Amino acid sequence: MSKPIMLATADLHLRTTNPACRIDDYFETQKKKLIFLKNEYLKLKDINSDLIYVDAGDLFDSWKATPKVESLALRGLPDMFCVPGNHEIPYHNISKLENSSFDVLCAAGKIIAYKGRHALFDFDLSLFPYGSELTNDKSLRFNVAVYHGMAWENKPEIPGIEGINAKDLIERLDNFDLIITGHNHKTFVVKQGDQTLINVGSIMRSSIAQVEHKPCFFIIYDDLSFEKIFFPIEKDVFDLRFYEDRKEKDNRMQVFIDELDNSDDSYSINFETNMKSYINQNKIDAVIESEIYKAMEYS
């Protein structure tokens, strides 16, 4: 019978402020998530005392979290192996990590380790913080990598954001049996041969784009099987005006793109001409229109 050896999360983004799209008490909602997580961890710990908790980065939404948020993490989370993510590394410079809230958790012993290779009871664990070099070391045991960096399930979804296709990352780390990634807030699993990549996804829904997202964590077993456990979520926590605004903006942008594709003389290759044409054909707030023209004067 397989036994649980690891509980994995990513992208908690703990914070005191409410995202603009949320109408609930966001801090209290985070507390409920951590209570649920810790209770499940303790149940698993009773089954296997060598079970560990692993997080793939961005515990905090800011590298200088408030004491209230630091206390929430210290009291609400199990002791963990955790890599620092981009949100918690000051100025994305890991040499400045000692100035961060992440380091407060390290100093308190809440974070057991955040980088390097560690021989644990059931397997070897390699930790790769955001921006660090990926090394493809291998031991004779079960090998697990934890990495904070953008992994795409199929191909890049957001122009301008650097990332790597999940299958390419698996090939790059072909000595690892399991790769756990954070940074992409979507949840997905990619299998290739005997390797598995798990992108856990965020445990909170902090943007209107995540209305349909189902936050979860993963339990990993010693035979490399896994189980996805969903967090309880409350209904009616989003301000749906943001959802309608997003749909309207998406529709308007699609119309604009379609017009560019199908037009003959309506648009030129001149940015200023195209912008003026777009403003004339669409309902643009007068203040925004004024700011656009000011910006165009200095471009």
C-alpha cells in the first residue's frame, strides 16, 4: 500500500489587503484556507511521521509583508521546505533575501530550507528559488525538484512573459522523477515517460480571471502517484462588475483586432493615426482620451 510522503502547495500570496475584485473578508478567507491545509497535513502526518510539506514559492504577496501576515504564516503553516518566489525576493535579488519577510520565517525555523539538495527519508529534494540556475543532478533514489518559475502547460499564454513549456522543462530536468512548479496560478499536471510535472496553482482566487479556478493542494505518494485535494471555497465572493467589465474590454479588443485584420483603408501602419481612429470609433472616457493624447505627444 502506498504511503503519503509529501504535501505540496504554491502561490499562497498571503496579504492583508483585499483584491479589488473581492467583496469578502479576504484575510479571514486566507486563515480558513490555512486551517484546512494544516488539519489535512496533520492527518497525513499521523499516517507517515516522515511526511514533509513543500511549497513552490510566493508564500507572501510582497517581500515586506506586514507583521500580521508574518504571524499568519508562522501560526497557520506547518514547518516547510519552500523556495522563495519573485514576490518575496527584494528587487528580484536573492542576495537581499535577509531583508525580507521570507527570511523572518527562515530565522524562526518555519522554513527548514529554501535552496540546495536535501536527502530526506524517502527521497532526495532539490530546491530552486526564482531566478536560480537549474541543475540536473541525479541520485540513486527518488528525485524531486521544486522550482518557482513560469511553466506553461502547452505554450506561452501571455505575450511578454518569459516561461518554458512544461514538456521542455521535464526534458531539461530529465534526472528528476517529479517536478513541482509555482508561479503560474493555473493548476495542471503533465506526464512524460516516467516523469511527472505538477504545477499546483494558487490557493486563493485574487483576480476576476480566476472565477472558475478551483484552488487545491497535492498529496504525493511513495509510488509517485498523487491526489488532488480541493479547498472549500465560498460563493459570491467576487464583485461581478469586474467580470462584466473584463468581458466588455475583451469584446472591444477582439472587435479592434478583427477590424485590423479585415480593414483596407480604415487603419494604417502609423500608430498615432490608428490610435486616433480607434478613439473616434469607440466610447473612450474624456479623461483617458486626454491622457492618451498627452502620452502620444511625448512618445
